[in-house]
Amino acid sequence: MEAGVDTLQKALQINLDPRWYGTIAEIGAGQEVARWFFRAGGAAGTVAKSMSAYDMAVSDAVYGKSGRYVSKDRLQAMLDHEFQLDLERLGEQRGDETAFFAFADTVVARSYRGGNECHGWMGVKFQSHPGDEPSQVVLHVRMLDDEAALQQEALGVVGVNLLHAAFFLHHEPELLVESLLDRLTTGRIEIDMIQLTGIEFRAVDNRLMALKLVQVGLSGAAMFGPDREVLQPSEVLRKKAILVERGSFRPPTVVNIDMLEAARAKFEGDPAVEHREVLVLTELTMANLRAGGDAVDRRDFLARADLLAACGMTVLISDFLAYHRLAAYLSWRTDGRIGMVMGVPSLIDLFEESTHADLPGGILESFGRLLKNDLRLFVYPMLRNGEVVTVDTVTVAEYLQPLYDYLTRRGSFVGLDNFKPDYLPILSRDVLKRISSDDATWEAMVPAEVGSLIKRRGFFGYQRDR
């Protein structure tokens, strides 16, 4: 069935397929997903039970007590409980010819007073064939419409899309992801986390699915940890002090690590950070991953992801080319201090007026957006013609120098004077060239765990049979 097919047709196709039968359980925005199946007709062939346990005491009695009702843990409890009930109650009667499923969502839509974050968790646990071990798809969604009724409608559509994709596209995970916004737009629903698990998805790397979310515009950013597990950004960022370094990390070098360590030492000395947990992020932008083209080399992406994981890093993939967009994304999700780590060349680039042409207020608006909430830029020196260039010795265009001097005096730029001088000549593009040649000097330019993995896995053209 073609992408973009009408939601009602999707629901009807599921209803008329005798294979799948199960439960739809929804908390927080009405029975919006179940409603589509009853409207389509023939729902008796699909829906064994639909329910909404709105009252917390009722919800706890059914699914167990929960610290947070709109959470991944609560969603998982719902999926596990309803799926197991279907197996117990219906397995003996119809298990030989029926593939059971449980769909659930737990969301908070716009309240009567407004102003609340409108988001939720949604998932389906299903058998692809009768008697199979289950597979599962879990999403975190943000509803962006201004009115509660529109949010509920959008939630219903994405729920039908999820069920349809799980049943008919589970063998093509990337198409599954792309189909989630059929009949919707990214102005109505954002999906910032997806996790595919179980027997049908045993070959799926969820980091590629996170990349896909950003690549197709389902979310501006996605995140995964050093254990390769995808993360829900708002939960991870909440109330943290955040230190982020943008880079190509192709490969991560000792300079990248020293930049973060030097910045963290300064960052943690800030009184605003003193009583906060510090989260260190490494950011890969889609512009960097595309490297001038439209396609993303998955092997190259996974190589960088694996090397950052070897360094214990949490990775943020974003479609935020402008630094101020990254700042806005982070500040919306935490009330903690934010620091960005960059080298002197990146700071100089920020003073190129052409890079701010998309904003009506140009460079002044860009810096205003970037540096509000007292965000700080932690700047690592560079080597130029044998001389060390620091925040204090940077020069920009003459007419912009007063702006530079003002921002320096207000403390927006923090010079990293605690750097390792021996690292300044190291450039990642030079390291990359040495890896694919017979020049073994590259090994001293990367962390030991990075060098070991590059050699073991043959990343970036390294010949393992040397």
C-alpha cells in the first residue's frame, strides 16, 4: 500500500486482515487510535478490547504503581500486561491462526489552561506470525498543534500509521519510519525517539533509526548513549548542565577529548553549575554527515558512532546547522547552564556575516539568540604559522571587532588556557589521511581505545592485514 494512503483505508486494511487481533489501550487523549478502527468498519476482526484507564488509582490497579504516568516505563507496563492477557485469554482458542498484538499510548495533550508540554509515549508489541516471539516498536511523540482537538486527531493518525507499519513494513525498517507521518506534517507531530526490538528487528541498529528520524525531518535531533541505546532527549537533558562539542569526529582525536576535558574543568567551576549534574554531549550535524551530498554513508556514520561510544560519549545527531538553533533546542529542555566547546576557527566563522543571512537581524540577532540565558562558548586555541591563537588574540573584521570585544568583556567567550600544547598541530583530516596510508604516527593522535577499534574493524581505509 502506497505511502500517504488515507488513514481510514489503513485502518480498514488492518481490520480486513484476519492475521492480527489484539488490544488497544490509551491513556491521556481519548480513544483516538481505537476510534479509527471502529469508524473504518469490521473492527471486530481486529480489536479484542479497547480501554482507557484514566484514573491513576485504576491505572495503578491494572498496570502497577508508577512514578510517572507519561513515561516509557508506564508504556512498557501497558504493552506487557495487555499482550500477556491476550495470550492467556485467547491463545488456546485462536493462537494457531492469530498473531496477537497490544497497542498502547500514554500521553498528555494540551490542558484546559494550556502551557503544558504536550507529549507522550506510544508503542505496539506484536507477533508477525501466529506463535512467533513478539517484536516491538516504541516512539516518543510531541504534539505541536495549538488546540487539544487537533492534537488528539494527530495522535490518532500516527497511532494508525504505527500499527500499519508494524504489521506490513516490519521487514523494511526505514520505510516503517518514513510512513509514521503519513497524512501529517512535521508541524503537527515530532517523533524524537524510536526503538525497534524483538525477533523481527534483531538485525536493526537503532542508531540508524535515530539517524533516519532526523534525516527525514521527523525530528530536529535524536540521541543515543555509549551503550548504543537510543535515548529520549527531553528526559536525558532535563535539569542538567550541558556541555556540547560539535565536530566531525572522523575520527575522534586526542584534541577532541582534550577540548572537552579542558572545557569541563572550567564549566564545573561556574557557580551556576556547581550543584547540577553535568551532561557531556558530542554533536554530529546532518550537514557534516552528508558531507556536501544528499546521501549519508551509513558505514561511515556507524564508524564514528562506535568510536565515540568507545570514548564513553553520548551522541546528539541534529539538523541544526546554525549554533543558535542548537542553543534553542537545548535551552527548551533544561533550565541548567549550557556551554558549547569549539576551536578558534569555529569562533572566527561565527563572525562571518554571510553565515547569518537567514535571520532578519543578521549577526546581531544570531548572537542574541545564541548567547541568551548566559550560554558560554569555551574556546580552544589553534596554531597558525607557528603561533598560538587564543580568544585574547583573535582578530575579526575591523567593523566587527567592537562586537567581539563587547562579547569578550561580558564573559561570553571562555578561553581554554588549560590545553595541552603538544596537541595543537593535530588535525583530524591529517589523521584520516595517515590511517589509510602506511604512516603509523596517527595512532598517537587518537585515544588508545579509538586506535584499537580502528585497527580491529578496519575503519577509514585502515588495512587490517598490515
